[in-house]
Amino acid sequence: MKAKRKGNKLISRIRIETWVLGFCLIISTCIHVDAQAQSKLVIPAPAIPAPAISAPPIPTPVIPSPVSAIGVSTGAAKGDVRITSQTLRQLGAVNSMTLRGADGRDGIKFNVRSDEVISKATLKLVYGFSPSLLADGSQLNVLINGDVAASIPVDKSDAGKSLERTLELPVRLISDYNQLTLQLIGRTSLQCEDPTTPALWATISNKSVLELTSAAIALPDDLGLLPAPFMDHRDARSLTLPFVFVSEVDNSLLEAAGTLSSWFGALSGTRGARFPVALKAIPASGSAVVLIAAAKPSLPGVDIAALTGPTISVVTNPSDPFGKLLLVMGRDPAELKRAARALALGSDVLSGQTVTITSMVDLIPRQPYDAPGWLSSTRPVEFGEINSAQSMNVSGYDPGPIRVNMRVPPDLYSRKATGVPVSLKYRYTPQPDSKNASLNIDFNDQLVKSLFLFPIDRLTLDTSWFGKVRSRVLGDGTLLAKLQADETQPMVGQFRIPLAMLYPRSQMQLRYHFDYIKTGECGEIIIDNMRGAIEPSSTIDISGYSHFIAMPDLHVFHTSGFPFTRLADLSQTAVVLPNLPSLQEYETFLGLMGRMGESTGYPGTSITVTQADGIAKFEDKDLLLIASGANQPLFKEWASALPSNLVGTRRFVLSDLVYQAQSLIYKDPSESMRRARADISFNSTSDGALIVGFESPLKSGRSAVLVWGVEAQGLRDAMSAMAGGEDYDRQIEGNLVWIHAKKIEPLLAEQTYQVGNLGFIEHSQWILSHHLGLYVLVGLLCATLLAIIAFVFLRALAGRRTDVANGVKRDRK
């Protein structure tokens, strides 16, 4: 009984303790939930503290949000899904892919932005294949980073047709940087397969679409991530980055904005960039650059402490948890310009949320033609300075071309026909016996050189007594020793590229072609062990050429921003805006600065912005005018210098360029000059744009370019034409171009002045070659002078002979 009573007491105590513990848990849970609710309510808007020290503060480590199994950030807001669709052409496949052979491959690269995670990937494939392919043993494979993502069987009933198929790709195979490869495994026979037969083929259209569905990730507010997320190097799409002007817009603020837009343009490269402009209005979503010049800056939704100097900060967009605002601030316009300049030149060393710039000093001023993105005009340039060594290595019997992109100064000039010297160092795997293996070198899709790849039996060894002794002493005196040390054979090729082939945007294509060695029936087993490489120490040298060009020439302005980009920091450029610019004129200004930054690879840190009333101070600069309608007073003042009248009745000067079928491709544009032959005037209210090049009325030898829209919208058409694309069948060239919608009409190409310097002899040759009458006159003068010299010389010689004869006679007497 006692034991039973003790057991009952123990059970009662356990029940009481259980009830108490449960009650405590309920109370603590309620308190915790209430505390969480209160914490969400009292979190203030992000504040920007003013740093007390000049050095960048040490950033607080941020732990990224966990990622779920399907690749979607658990911190992503519901519905914040981004869908990106890009054709293979937009991803880099200029033409459709043709897969040949028993194992044909080709592919493209695609990347994932740093602020996104992929949740779904779909490939909408447009393809076709040979009717000779057998269903048994043939297939098309889609590989991502070397792993098979999908396989498509070959059905004989679909052979020779244009097919479409949608494939869902495994997200787990996708990383930050990706290689999408299309592979053909082909068979035309159940017996012995000849891998070189032309019946083995499949085509992949570059209109195939890769669609990526992603969720946004909230990145930390850290300047160390720059230029992301404002410009992500992984994103191959064109950049659209809004600029917000919070303070009163003046020339200094515009100069700061021009520096930043040219910086982002340089970072964006050939993908292009647009910079929409807003006044005191933060975008509802996405990221933006905000410029503020005020001692006590204010921005809706963001708390900013009083400034102590030029300040750069990054904060979250109050309207979008995944967007960022890049705040570039100063207590006055001068400090704002210093902050913009420091950001453009020193972004790599910034970190933390906010930094204050205490000082920035220029050590070496920029020199003409020293743009980082251009080939140097003072020394040979190694290929390793332009391309990575990895991108200049290929494998396979018929690999794709090695592409070396170059930006060439557009005003190279020479009367010589020798061409630009190239010293090419290359390596390849020698074959036992080959007759057609070669390395073909094209420049801008034009054949320059074809180098024969010698087989092993043609690579003779040094078997002389001296060679054997050297081999024993040095161990590498013979070619055999070199081949034993490396499977590839080092070679050197010297050739020259005609100067006329060097465009401002040029590309050298180097492609290895190896022989398929046939060994008889059932012996054509292809072993993919062929390798080829271009050494980074290969060089191209343009230092022997002068800088001289006939102007105006809108083609070099369009492709290189020349002559404004002659100095990479744009220190000899003045942008002339109307007194009351529109938002579209601001956007056009920033877009042009971005294009110039893309050309030079350097931000325009010394750009000057002015209006018509202050232009006299900048007569020693090249002028870039942006206007629309009749809002530019200089139109009337400079009417005699312009080849068109833009106020009231419009007048255009025309030449034979209107009827020219091909673009101007001569290195010396004056060789294809089209003189003015007609003058037309009319009244119209239609929209459109005009780009005009002419000599600066302020100083001879200086250039001016006008970008003008009939209305503000016309400026957008002009910028679209500058960006170009498949919709445009002509280029911007000559010195007068009319743009309407997607149509470009060059109207005049008449050079009236020259830019650059030539030596006395070269300059004399250039003048004589372009003025036939002067050439004939100088020829007659030279012939007359030579005749006079010959007459004087012969007369003196005759007189000397007479004197000698008279002296002999006197001696005889």
C-alpha cells in the first residue's frame, strides 16, 4: 500500500510539472512572437553614417541567405521572378552552328548574374540533321559544362527538315560561368564508319532560344562588390542603368555624370549601355546611380548624415529590397566631381558601405593615343596583352577559330604598301604524314596568310657533328629533344597586314586545320589528340605609322568616338548643350559618353560641359553639340559652317553617296570623297535625327560633331542607329547622315580639313597626290630647276675645259 501511495504521488507530481512546463512554453512562445513583431516595426530606414576617418571602413561580414535545393534563395520575395530569353546569336553565335563528323561539337558561353539564382532553364532548340544519319547510334546531345543535360534521338522521318524542340535543362549543372555545347554523335553505316564523310552533319540555328528563370538575391550594401550589381560582368545583355539627378542640374553635375557613364560604358564593352535620366525620382525597382551636391543631402526613404567631403555610398533601394542605389555626393559641385572621379578610377580599392575621399592627385597626365583599349602606337603589342593565354589554345582536328579583338587608332596613315608587321609564334601537334594541314590567318574576315603545318617527316633533325655535341652538352640541341619535352612544335611566322584592312574595330582570326589521316577500310578511327596554340608573346606593331586623317568623317566618330577619344580622358572635348536641355538630351549626352568610354576602355574624367554663351573659352577643344528642335542658338550663328539648315526651312546638301551601294572602306577616306552635287530645301514636321560633322568655326583644325533631333524623340533614334544591329543595312559615314526610325541615309562625304601630323616629305606627297594641278606644276618647276642646274654645271665644266686648253697652249708657247 505504501508503495502504491508513493507511486500515485510521483505520477501526480509528474503531471503537475508537465502542466507547468507546458504553460511556461506557451508564455515564452507568445513573448518571442511579440518581440519579433515589435522588432519588425521599429527597424528604421537604413542610415548612412558619416565616417570619422578617411580610410575606407572595414566591412562587416555578411552571411549569404541559404539556398534551397531548387536554387531559389529563401530570402527572395514571392513573385520576384526574372525570366531572361536570349537567342544563341545574342549569346555569341554569329552564324548557325554546323556540326560535322562522327563527333561534331560547337557551343556558346552563358553566365548567371551575381544577384540571381536559377530556378529553371529551358532550351528551345531549332535544328536539322542529315538524311543519311542512322537512328541506331546517332543522336544530338546538349551538354552543360561537360555534363550531358539532354539527348535527342534521330528519327529518319524528320531528316532534312527544320525541327523545333523544347528541352528542360537540369539546374544543378548550371554555375556562375557556363559552357553550353551541342554535340552530334553520328553514324551512317552499321559497319565501318568514315568520320570524314560529308554525310555526317547537323545544324543548330542561332535563333534557338535559351530561357532562364531566376530569383533575385539581396546583396549586401558593400562598395567592394562594384561594379555589381549596377553592371554585372556576367550579364551579356545590354546595360540599362538609370541616373537620378537630385540636386540642381548644372555643368559640374553633368561632368560628374559624364565621368560615371563613360566608366560604366568602358566596363560594359561591346554589349552597349543606356542611361535613362530622372530628376529627383528614384526608380520603383532595380538599381540606379544618384548624384547629389548638397551639404545636407536628402533622399526620400534614405537617411543621409551631413557630409564631410566627397562621399560614395551604396544603399538598398527603399522601393525594391533587391535593388541598390549608388550615391555619389559632395557638399558642392566641385566635391561631387571629385567623388565621381575617385569612383571611376579607384573603385577596385573601395570597400564598406560608405567612404569619404580625402585626396586624389594625378601623377601622370594622359597622352594622345594612350587609351588602354587601343593598340599602342609607340611599341609592338603582345597578343597576351589583348587575349588570355587560355583563349588562344584549341584542340581537335577542325577546331573553331582563335579570335583576337583589337581596337586600332582610326587615323593611321602611310604612303608605303608594306603593311603592319606581325610576328606570330605558334605551336601545334605534328602529324606523322599530312599534306593539307595549315594555320589560316584572316583579318576582318579577309585572308592574310596561310601557314603550312609540317608533318613529322618534314621536320628534319640536326644530325651534324656539331648538333650531336650540342645535344649532349645542352640536352636540347635537336628538334627530337624538343618534341620529347613537348608534344607540340614551336614555330614562328612573319607576315604583314595591309593597312587598309585595319578598321577601328578589328579582329584577327587564326584557325588550325589538321588532316584526317586515312589508314584504309575500317581504319579511320579518329583520336582527338591534336592541339594548337598561339603564344602570348606574338606581337603586332603599328608604331611605324603616322597619325593623319582627312576630316570630317562620321565613320570614325561612330566606331571610335574619334577625334574626341584621341585623349582617353576626353580632356580636349567640350560638350555643348542647350540652355534648357530635356531629359532626352541628358540621356543622349550620357549615352555618347558611354560609347566613348567603351572605345577607349577608360573613363572620361576631364570632360567639359558648356552652353553656347560660354563656348568661346573652349576654342582649343573639339566640340560635341547635342540639340533638338531650335533650342541651340549656335544654329543661326554657324549656319555658314553647317552643310544643312536646321531652323525654319530645312536645307540639305547632297552628294553621290546617296546612291553608293557599299560603305566607305578605304583607309584614306578622301580617296572615296563625294563632292556636293545638289541642294534641297523643304518644310516637314516628321520626326528624325541628323548627325553632322564639320570643322570647328572657332579654330581651324579642330572638329565639331552635331547630334540633332527634329524633336527630342529623334535623339533616341540617333542613339539606336549608333548602337546599330541587324535592323540597319547601312552605316553612319560621310559627314552628313539623316536617320529616321531604322533607316540610315548618308547624304554627303566631303573632307575639307585634316587632323594629325606628317613629316615634311610625307605631307608633301599627300598634298601632291590630292592636287593634280599642283603636282604638274611642281613637276615642271623641278624639271626647270634641274635644267638650270644642269645648264650651269655644264657651262662651268665647259669653261673649265676651255681654261685648261688655254693653259696648255700657253705652256707650249
